[in-house]
Amino acid sequence: MIKRTDSNHAEIIKALRKIPNLSVFSTHEVGKGFPDIVIGYKGINYLIEIKDGKKSPSARKLTDAELEFYLNWNGQTAVIKNLDELLEIIL
């Protein structure tokens, strides 16, 4: 099964790759609720779920697997709708 990404997924990754000393890896194919991307920046790892901010709130809801992951993960996680929200978290 091919895992789909939100329409802003590639755009966000492309923008992140322009930031010096930042690593980004697309993990959307891991499944089981695991976040869409992992970012390494200034010695910190960020687990980020990307949702499309242009969609209605009901269309941006976390899946059951995503919600379970976030409720049970004891480290950093974030759900973002656009690059600006992500930059507020990491910069």
C-alpha cells in the first residue's frame, strides 16, 4: 500500500532543506501513526505530523493510529499545518 502525504508535505521538506545545519527525513511510510517527518536541528530531534492547513478541520483530524501514537509517546511531538508553524517550534 502506498502511503499518501498531505499536499504541503513536499513543499515543507524542500523549504527545510534550505536551512543550514538542519536534517530532515520523510518518515510518512513508516505507518502505525508514526509522524510524517523527523527533523534534527541544534542537537534536538523533532517528530512532526504534517496536516494540510487548506483542508477543513475535520479533514485534518489525526487518524486513530496517529492519535494513539501521540498519546503514548513520551517525547517531543507536534502537529503543524504550515511551514510558519513548524519554524516557530524549531527556531
